[in-house]
Amino acid sequence: MFFTNLELEILMCSYGEFQHVFRKKCNTAAAAKEREMAWENIAARVNACNPAGEKRTWQQLKMKYKNIVQTANRKKADAHKMGGGPAPPPLTEAEELALSQYIGRLVAEGIPGGSSSSESTPQDLLDGSDRFMSRENDKHG
């Protein structure tokens, strides 16, 4: 499924307008519905720019956004690797915009608008490592 540059631009700009909805910390049914409505609004905007083209569902656009962020993060990580070889491909405009929307966010927070049964906290991550260490110590004496 090929996205035009105009569709990508509208997707990324519209996502930026709805960031406040996607970044909310609550994980209630009402918040999930609000996120879905935001994605439906984004889909309407993207589809309005291309009346003769393929109609995008909000689920397709959500997945496309996640893929753009993932690709941008991979390219950014590749650019920081040491060693020889060819330079990584440059970021697209959509990927640059995706990274700029995430400046100052913790990696452990995940992608806004995604689903999870609970939010992770730094303490959750520490608690998990403590449990692992306890089990390892139990095994070894």
C-alpha cells in the first residue's frame, strides 16, 4: 500500500495536532474511544486530500505512523553505529517529523495511541530486574 507524500504530510501534521490525546496517561475505555476518534479524524483528513485515490482506514494510518516512527528510530540508531560500510539512508521528511514529535520522551513510554494493559514506570523496570536477580541468586545458592 503506497502512500503519497501529501498523505504522509497530512498524517504527520494531523498526528501532531492530536498529540495531546495520544499522550494521555489514562488507559480507560473513554480514553481509548477518544484516541480512536482522533485517528478517525486523521483518516478523514488524509482521505479528503486524495478523493480519487484509495481510502485509508484509521487502523491503516495508525500502523503507517508506527512504521514511520520505527523506521526513523532504526535509521537514527544505524547512524550512531561505529564502523565502516556505507552511510545509512537519509531520513524522509515524515521520519524527521516523527522523531521531532518524540523529542524529550522516554523510550519506555511506547508509541502514543497504541494499546497496553498498563503503563510501565521506571520502578516497574527496576522491580523486574530485582525479581530476575532474586531468581538467579536462588538458583546459584
